[in-house]
Amino acid sequence: MGLYLANSETKTKAAVKAFWKGRSAAHSKQVASGKADQGERSAVTGGKNMDGFISLVADLVKGNGLKTAEIYLQRKVLTLPGYFRPTKLWDMLVVYRGLLISALEFKSQVGPSFGNNFNNRAEEAIGTAADFWTAYREGAFGEIARPFLGWIMLVEDAPGSRSPVRDSSPHFPVFPDFRDASYVERYHILCKRLMQEQFHTAAACLASPRTASKDGRYSSEGDIAGLGNFVATFAGHIAAAAAR
């Protein structure tokens, strides 16, 4: 029996549409109330814009053999112990019969500022993974099979995220892959290296323009940092957990 992939292409387009519509609605609501945050922040603070992706992942859990798994989405039940810090708050946890199956984060970035935010996101992803796996090694989650650690990034497809970026490194050269790479390309490289270094089980980068609120349009590479690989890898992990 093959893996259930939850019609992921169609559901991803729906998730992208919901993301952009959610941002627009949150911003409009705060403007109407006269309490709008500065810049793009009002669109971020107004709601759960990545809920469509969470729904896709939940469908993969149910469709690959863990129908009775507990999927935690509420803030008060999303905390896991850390090693370098007491706790870490996740976006989604999957637990089955008291065993941690998966911990996931769903992130996004829109313009106009991409530079500092990219560095912050990279540091968060790397640090979170290091903390998680050290806690796992030290038995924080009990004696269990290796959980799935997942990271999805949706970045705005815009001139600012697609233009080549130059870096200054006066003492030692920047790695060739990063030279003149755009921020979309840098997120793609980040996702690949998070997996290559086994920081994350799967990580995916998607790029989508604001006009995708109408059609859900997005792009994602067809390699290991693409959404297709994320979906297949996660589905396989769930199926294996169900078989155990």
C-alpha cells in the first residue's frame, strides 16, 4: 500500500491563498480599529496565517495510519522541554500513545525587509534544532524512536527576495553557493543544509507573490528542499510510526 499524500498540490495552493487573504484581512481589521501596527507587522500579529499548511500536515497524519494521534495546536499544549533552555514553544506537535512523533514549525517572511529577517530565521532554525536533538539524546522525551523535526518557510516572491545580494566578508571568503544569491535562494540553501546536517528531518522553502491570494500560486524546487520531498518524507515517517 502506497503512502497517502493528501492531494498536497491542491491543498498547498489553498493554504497559500489563505495565507495572503489572512494577512490582508488582519491588516484591514487593525486599520479599521485605528490600532494598526507599523509596516507589515499588523498582518503578522492578526492571525494564524499558516493554518492551511498545518491542516495539510494534519491530513497526512490521519491518512497514513495514525488516525487516533493527538495533534496539538493550542499554545498551552505546544511546549516541549529543551536542553539549553527550559522549554520551547512549537507550532504543532503530534503525539501517539504518549510518544512524541513530530514537532513542526511553520514560518513566513514578506518584504520589504528581507536581510536581517533572513539571518534571524536561520539562527532560530539552527538553534532550535540543536536544542531539540540534544534534549532528545538526553532522554527529555523518553526512550522513543527518533521524532520527525519539520520546518516550512513561505517567503514572498518579490523583487526584493529575488534580486542578487552581495555580502562583505573581509577576512575569509563566503561559501560559493551564497555569492550573489537572492534571499529566496538563501532560504533554499538553508533548508537543504538543515537536512544534510541532520538538523531537520525535512525542511521546505516555498515562494509566493502577494497576488496569489487569487490563485494560490507558488514555486518550490523539485529537490530535497521542495515541498514534495517534505510531504513524502513526513508521510513515510507517519506510516513507519503506525507500523511500529
